Amino acid sequence: MEWYKFDLVAYDRATPNLNLREHGVYHLLLDLYYQTEKPLLNDLRWLKRKLSCSDRWDHQALIKVLSLYFILDPSDGCYHNA
């Protein structure tokens, strides 16, 4: 997919608790999710590599965003966007 609709109002309503780093992680995860048109692998090393996470704060932001906005589906073992 080359583009996706981004609803700014809905995003603002859903993300008031995110800091700057977490917003970046969320946007990159959404881009990856829609670019591949597949759920995200439940592989933190792979996700950290794809997002260029470089420190523990990036890792913490990734964990927080995954837990808030993605659902880990036990049937396929992947993260689906909530």
C-alpha cells in the first residue's frame, strides 16, 4: 500500500498519553503495518531493527505502543492494529 487515510482528530483523541518518542514509534509501526499489509510479527528484535530502535527508551516506547494500540492474536502470533 502506498498511502493510507490518517484521521488526525481520531489520532489526537486516541493518543493524548503518548510522549514525542512514543508518537514516533506509533507512526512507524502504522507505516510498517500498512506498507506490508500484514500484521506485525511478534518478534521484538525484528521490530526494533525495523524501527531503528537504538536505546532502552526506544524499547520501552515500543513495548508501550504495542500494548496500547495493537492486539497480539494467539491464533497467528502476530500484532494486529486495534
